[in-house]
Amino acid sequence: YGTPVMDFKVSGKVVNQSSSPIAGINVSYRIITAPGVSSVLTAEDGTFMISGTGISPVLDFKDVDGAENGGEFAAKTEEIKADRVKKGDGHWYMGKYESKGVVIQMEKK
């Protein structure tokens, strides 16, 4: 028995309600089935890129530095829609999926 898995890569930007970028937001994915980076911080311009292997790219966005990045933001979870860029093996491996230009808007607490 097994669980279907995919390789995924998601890139995008985290912004506040005024569409200004937010630095220092922790971006992580919940389900990991292979070793790799499971979290990253957004850059000064709010951008991030995360990749991994799992069931689907469900990402958690969490403010880990409090007021330092312009306010305290509520945590958020998003299932990211991704496009298949490489076919799987027809069995448990679903292939490689990518999503570019994702914009996540965080709300202040």
C-alpha cells in the first residue's frame, strides 16, 4: 500500500491588505514524505520559493517576528493550485507540479 505523491515548487509573494510586501513570514508545508526544506522566510520584497514532495502543496503562512515586519499578522493556510509540468510514473508518483506568481494576502490580527 502507499500514498500518491508529487514533487512541487511554489513561488510567489506575501502582501498585506494594502498590497505591500511583508518580509519575515514563515512559509511551510504540512505533509512531507521526503527529506528537504520544509519552510522558508519571505524576503524583503515579500517573495518566497518553496519545493518539496508530498500529497499536495498545502502551505502555512505564519508571522514569526511579530510587529517587526509592519504589524502582527494572523496565520493563514492555503492549498495552492499547481500545474503539472512532468508526468508521473502511472503508479504512486503523480509527477512534478509548479505554481508561479502566487499572491497571499495576510490580515493583521
